[in-house]
Amino acid sequence: MRAREAIESSLSKFRHDPIPSCGRDQCQVHPHSNQSLVVKVAFPYKCYRAKTEIGTTMNKMDTLACCIAFLGCSGNAIALTGEEAKAHVIAQEKAWSDAVIHHDIAKVASILADDFIGIDGRGFVTDKAAELKEAEPPAADSTAPLLLKEDLSDFTARIYGNTAVLNLTNTAHFSSKGKETTVKYRRTTVWVRDSDSWHCVSFHGSRVLEPPKN
């Protein structure tokens, strides 16, 4: 939002009006007459037309061109650095865990992509609807193990443009019939970034088996 406000502030130096029919993937400059230029800057939802005199607007046009290059013609936010992207993905992973533990269905829904597919440590395949169902508060008479907390560690994030692959260790603590148990998993999640955030599209968990005791 702040990036878009910056470009709109630059455009406000011109006399402009919306053009709803402008294509969303074009940035064009067209001769309008021998005394003026029409500049079309396409954003995802609307376009702007600015008209000004050629002889007095070269500096303004240079500023506008810099702003367009800064944002890109699609109107997307500035690309994150690798370290920033890694931090965002790890934060989303932690937010997902926290939302499940606290039964925050809306938060889980905002984190998972609509076409999410997961494979848990038992080999069960789930989708977004199943994950939302599992995040619901348990029934009063439920005998299923209750997830108390998850200790996430050993993060390794790799960024490939708008896609991220995250590997980590999850030590999950459960309570069942008054007894607490701990299960350790290795998990891999795949994230895709859209215009506003990272969303998980895939999950795979493998249980870490303890070596047999002599």
C-alpha cells in the first residue's frame, strides 16, 4: 500500500483521471497532440491518464519513469531480499502452528492456499478443508489426543522467486487420558507468495523414530 501511495503521489503532480478500460499489463506513452502527451500507467485494478505540456514536464516525466521502474508495470510490491523472504516464511510457519493450537480457524484459512495438499506423519493426505476441520476445538467428550504445543526448530529456508521451500523439525506435545506424550517430526512446507503474503501450498511430515533401546 505504501508503495502504491508513493506512485499515486507522484502522479498527483499531473492533471489526471481514471481510465477503467486500460489493459492491466501495459505501460505506454502515446502522442496525444503536438503539444501534449498521454501517459498510461497500468495497475492491477485501475489505470491513470496524465496530461501535461511537453515542454515543461521532462523532469516530471523522468520522476514518473523512475517510479514505474521502481514498482514494475504490474503494480506489485518491491521484491523482498532473500533474508527478508526467509524471515517472512518462517514467521508464517510459526503463525500456522500457533493458530492450530489456539483453534484460530480464520488464521489457518488465511495461511493455507485454497489448493493446499498435505501428507502427515501417518501418511494421511489432507486438503485445506480437512486442516480447518482439524483445527476446530475438540468436542467435550473427545478421546482423541489433544495437541498442547509445538516446538519448531532447525529451520532451513530456500527461496526461488515467489516460491519458498522450508525444512524444519517439529517436536509436538500431546495430551491423552491425562498422559502427555511427545512426538518429533521432520516437516517440509512449500510456500507461494502473492501480492500480500506467503501461503502454504504443500506440507509433508515424517516421524523421527527413536533408535531402539538395548
